[in-house]
Amino acid sequence: MPVASVFRAAVFRAGARSPFLPESCVLALVVLLVAVGAVGAVPTLAVVALAGAAGSTLAGVRLSRLATGVDVPAATVDGGRLARRRAARPRRAAALLHGAVMAAGLTAAVLPLASVGQRPTAATVGLLGTAALLVGGLSSLPRPPRPPWRVRLLRVLDAAAPGVWLVLVAWLLLPYAGTAPSVRLVAAVALGVLAVDALLVLAGAQRASGGSRCRAGASATLFALVLLAVLPSAAGRVALLAVAPLVAGVLLVAGGMRQAARSGPEPEVRTARSWPVVVVPAAAVVLAVVHQVQAGLLLDNTAVLLALAAVPPLVARELVRGAQEATASAEPAPPGPEPVTAESRGPDGRAGLLRALAAWPDQGALLVVDLHLTELPGVALRDDVAAGAVRRARAMVTADDEVFDLSGGGLAVVTGSGPMMAYALGSRLITELRRPYEVAGAVLRSRPSVGLAELAPGRPEDVLRQADLARRRAAQLGRERVEWYDAYLEEQLVRRLDLERELPGAVARGELDLVFQPVVDLADRSPVGTEALLRWRSPVLGTVFPAELLPVAEDLDIVGELGVWVLDRACRQVAHWSGGGRRLWMSINVTTRELTSPDFVPRTAAVLDAYGVAPDQLVVEVAEPRVGAELSTVVARLAGLRSMGIRTALDDFRAAHASLAQLRRLPIDLLKVGPESVVPSGDPAGPLLDVVVTVADRLGLEVVAEGLESAHQVDGAQRAGCRYGQGFELARPATAERVEAYLEEFPSTPR
């Protein structure tokens, strides 16, 4: 056997025993070459050429074996026709990436052979060719589902300021001599974009995946080639800066491609690291500026403009995040059922479903159905209903679609139809599966929920998880509906799980807080009372508002604990304010569950007595939309409060016919109408508020217009006859200390 063949065989055997041994040898060689080049023993470009050749050769060998199927697991290569089709994409990606790393190595190798005038052109041609092959290879890799536009916008804004900082660093550090300003600026922009892209990928939640490592390696490789394209005319040892990103980049591309081609599961999603994206660019800017100062150079106009260009993205990011937090705080997060476990109840349960997803082409959809029986039959009857549901589903789908029986009262359908047809199939499934089931003499009914996820390259478990998350969302929204999966939905559900984990014990840990929003007399704008608003200052989740907090508390059955804390703190605060001769009322919001508890009235009386607060200084508010379910009990509790002198209010009143009829039955003192009923004078909807005020006057109620956020709304409420007003235009929610300072501006007159 020839000596060369023996050597190659020995290297491959060593690599099989220790997968990182060849990479370690190459890196050791590169370090030695850089050291020799740094002392001037070897020309700089020769070091770049040798190091690039070593890294590209090893990466090329790795990728060529993947492209030809040598290193692809047998389970992938020897599968059926569909499995072979799925395996073709990684092999195509490996072939393109193989061409890219070889082009990068060739570019570094030809630079010492080219004349000084030809080097920039040679480096630029190699850069463009390598970039085209890298884009083609990365496009052929499996990609995660595309997130919604809100998530993409935030990612762009998060990357914009660090990217501008890195562009500034490149502008400051690139050599001035021998480089046209326009070329230098283009190079600085390219270097900054590539650097921030690699940084975002390596700090992101998917940083351990093969695709992410390929992308980071591609950015590092192109970063090195941009340096070589702009630096050769300046020569000098500064070109050694291209060695590390070039070698590390091609090796990352090969290692990431090898990981992406494996049939085993990808690493779990990790928590994204935000600090490197902020700290690394900021530190680089500081070091670059210090270098400029030490070199006796002043910042030019371009550097100043680049520094200022980082400000707008920061402002835009905070505005977008603030808008999303405000939207999230206004949307409740209702609970869902336990997730479908997809464990086998028969020969076609979890293993069959995952095999089908793995072999299915990268088009179509997965539908996960939860039956949700309205009755609670025994296990045997539930199994019979599930079997009947599977038979009905199989009778509806096409011959190419597959139906799988899942444990937990559900089923799954894998279809090759496009998104619209898959959604229509989900709607038909709901209609068919909610028909009654006759089992063992009993008639059982279900309220199915369907979650839908598009099939995409990646792990079958991910597609199943996405469809099940969408199914949970459908159940949360009332069942008997179809919901699509998107990344924003997953963020909401993860947020819900975080809330459920962190909320228990928040009272004991001292994490709850109250802010107070004044209620004013619209005639003279003087305060007459305040409303206590609950905030959860979680050290993990940040500030959580009631709209998001209370649904979780109700599901965890701790809303009573929160209500006790709010009542105690609110009464203590109004007692403190009353000590100075000021007589204000304090409003607290209670849920229907709190109000209807048997001990609510006596417990409220005990707290008032403990702090010496007059009963008429407390206003108990209950939301109108939730009163109807337990109207008789709510009426009794409100009557009990009024008999003690405690005032009561109906919050979130909607001027519908049913609401007006219900209003006559409720023993209340105050009626709070929202901004949708408060309109400027002359608006066609103006008479609606006039009707509400007229009815309230006849019933002896005082109207509080809440949510007033503009002078026009305040004017409309006052013209309609509302006595009191509340909203940002009049006074914003604030801490007790700030509200107390606000109250000092007004004379203390009883109300």
C-alpha cells in the first residue's frame, strides 16, 4: 500500500477515535505560523496562505465526506424514497459549503503570488465567489419556522445599535493610507455587519445547533476575506488579523454541517445571552477610541456620524418593546389543558407518528386534535370514543394522508395539503368529531380543539410540539376552533408557564406593590379619591399587570390571598392620608370569585375597623362583564357591603341593552364607563354616553369616566354630565409618595 494512503488512513482512524484531534493539530500549526509571522521570520501573506490552506483542507475533507454520503448515518441514507429525498438537502448543502471553504483557502493561497496591484482584485473575486457558495449552502440547510414580523422587527432593532458600533470600530481601526475613503467605509460596514451577525448567532438561543454554527462560521470566513481584500495594499503584519477568523470560520462551517447532517436530535434550545451582544461591541468601541487617542488622531466626521447613528435604533427598540409590553399587559392569558403526550395507545401511536413526520416531504401540515369530552366517563368508554374519532377522521382524509391515535383523548393527522386546505381539513374535523358518540348505551359529546403546524425541515419532535402548542391555544380561546402555530404564540405560552411557576409565594416574598391613580371632580379638577392598582414586581419576569396576573392567580386558586393583601394595604394607605384631615375614598378591584366568597363582607369590615377607616371611604369595584354568571350571589354581597356603608361600583360598564337591564338589579353607587363610551362633543356616538348618564341619574348613581387620555375625551365626558373622571390626561398612576405630593397641591376638603 502506498505510503500516502497509509498516512491518510492513519489520520482518519485517529479522527474516528478522537474527533477533534485533526482540528487540534491544525490549530496548533496555525498558532505556530502566526508566531513565526509575528516576529518577521516568514512573510505575512505566506502565513495567511499556509494557515488558510491548512484549515480549508481539513474542512474540505470533512465536507466532501458529507457531500458524498460517507459520513451520513446509515439510517438516513438507507431509508425509503422519502427519507432519501430528505437526506439529499444536507448533502447538497455540504457540497456547496465544500466549494465555499475551498474557494476561501484558494483566495488566501493566491495572494502571495499576485502582484501588489492585483491583490485587492484577487481577494475581492475570491470574496464574492465564496459568499455566493456560502449563501447557497446555508439556504439548503433545514431552517426553523419563520417568526412573526414583530419578533423579526425586535431582532433587527436589537442588532442595529451593536452593528453600528462595530462598523465604527472597523472605521477607526482600518488603515487610512492607501485606501480610498469610500472603499474603507464599504469595508467597515461589511466587517461590522458580519461581526454582529456572528455575535448574535453565537449568543442566540439556537447557538448549539449545526445550522447556527455554519452561519457563524460563514460570517467569520467572509470577515477574514473582507480584511484580506482591503489590507494587502497596506501590507504589514496587520494582515495576520485575518488568520484567526479564516481558520476558525471554515472549521466552524464544517463542524456545523456535520452536526446538521446527523440523524440524532439537535441540542435543546438554550437561553439567549443578551450581554455579549451589548458588552463586546461597547468594549470594542472604547478600545478603538483609546487607540485613536494614543495615536494622536481625532475623530473625523464619518466617525461622529456613525456614533450618532446608533441612537435611533436604541430609541426605536424601546418604543417597540414598550408598545408590546402595553399590549401584553392588556391581554389576559387564559389557561389551557394538559398537553397531548403522544404516547402510544396502539401500534400507531408516538413512534409511528414521528416516523411518518421524519419520512414526510418538507411540505404539508400536522394537525393535533384534542377531543375534550364534556362528560367524564370511565377509561374504557374514553378509549371507545377515541377509537370512534379516529375512524371518523380516517373516513375524511385522502388516501395519502395518515391518522394517528394519541393518548390523552386525541389524534393527529399528517397531510400533504397546503396551508389553506389543511386549515379547511381542521374545520371539517371539528364539525365531524363534535357529533355525539353512542358508546355502551351512553351518549357522549366532545368539544374538539385543533392545532396546526406546517411541516418544515428539522426534528419531527419540533413539529409535534408546535402543533400541540397551537392546540393548547385553541383550547384557551374557547375550543371548537383551529389555531395556527407561530413563534409569538410559543412565547406567550412560555410566558404563561413562567407566571405559573413564579407567582406562588409572591406575597410572602414581598414582591407585590400598589400604585394609585387619582379620581378627580371634573368641575374643578380636584381629587376626590384614588384607585389602588396591583403590580407584581417580579425579579424574574419584571413588572406584571393585573390583566396578565389575575387569570393565572385564579387558576392557581390564590386570588383570595392576593385580594387580602390588596385590601389591607389599600385601607392602611387611605388611613394614612386621612390623618391630615383629607377625606378621600379608596377604590379596590375584586374578582367575582373574591366577592362571592362567604367571608368577604365580614373580612372587609374587620380590616376597616382595624385601621379606623370610615366605611364610606372604601369603594369596592367589580367588573360588569363577569357579573352575569353569578348575578344573584353578587347582588347579595353588594347589598351586604352597602348595608355597612361601604360604597360599591360597577367597572367596565358597556352600554348594551342587556347591561342596562342588569344595571337596575345591582345595588351600586358608582358607574364606571370606559373610553369607548367617552367621545368628544359633536361625535355621532355622543348620545350613547348621554343615555348612560341619564339612566344613572334616574337610578341615583354617579358616573366616573375612566381611561381619559386626551383633552377631547375629558371635554366629552364633562359635556355628557359625568361628575368624576380618571385617566392619564388628569393624573397618571403613581406610588403613594408621589400621589401624596400631588394631593398636597389641593385643599383638603371632604367629598
